[in-house]
Amino acid sequence: MATRSPYRTVDEQPTTDGDPSTAFVDLVQRDPTVCENCFQKTHDATVIERYSGLWGWDPVEWWTPRPTRTHAAHAARMTYGLTTSCTCGQVDGGKRRPISFRTACEYAENIISVLDEKNVSMDVDVLRDEVRERKRDPSTQGREDSDVFAPAVELAIMRGRNDRLR
């Protein structure tokens, strides 16, 4: 039985034809090139071929940090050296929650950029409005991303599909 790495490669990302209710998780949260905290695309992924002797050529995924969205940070004690950190200050996973209204609106813009790069058809105004509405609603104000961003992405994709069909 083969073991899987804890992270998906970019090639293993689900397609945009999937269920809109899982689009936020599948296309944003599980993308290893996107910051887990602010959802900003921090790396570009390139697949190159590497010669492996008897086994021939193997595809290798190469991540290149985006200079305007990352900076050097100290790595964990076990690895030492430097690693890249998102400009939001996040290193090696984790989230800073709850977030303010203004921060949620900024993160919504990052989500729009990520989904736009993946050619996801959506109504961006609906996404923005839904995030604002959910951050103003006392029942969802301090809730997790799955209660704020996921439904907003789902609704925006559904509206984008409906507009495309007209």
C-alpha cells in the first residue's frame, strides 16, 4: 500500500468542474502554494523532469516563491536555516483567527485572485458581498473559514455558472 504525502501537489488539485460546495476547500485551502492564513498565492509551481538512473525520468514539482508575497524567515529548530514566509507573517501553517471585518475583506480578494488564476467562473461581487454580510452577521462573525468563506465561494460560483448559462 502506497503512502501519500500530507500535501497535494499542484497536479493533484481537483478540477473546477466539481461541486461548488467543496470548491473553497479543494481549490484554496488544500492548495500547497496558497497561504493557509490569508489565502494569498505565495509560490508558483513548475513540474520538471529529473533523471533517476534505472527508473528513467521522474516528474518533480519545483516551487518558486513569489518575491512580492514571501520573505525569508527562520525555519523550525529541527531543520534550521531559512524558509519562506507569507507576507502576512505566517510560517509553517496555522491560522490567526478570529479576523476583523477589514481583514476578511482582504482575504476575500486573495481568494478571488487564487480562483481567477485557476479559471474558475464566478461572480466576484457576490463573493465580496457574501463575505461582508457574513462578517456583519453576529451568528457567523467569529466563526471559522468554513462558515464565512466557503459559503461565499459556493454562492459566487453558482451565480457565475447561472450568468454564463444565460
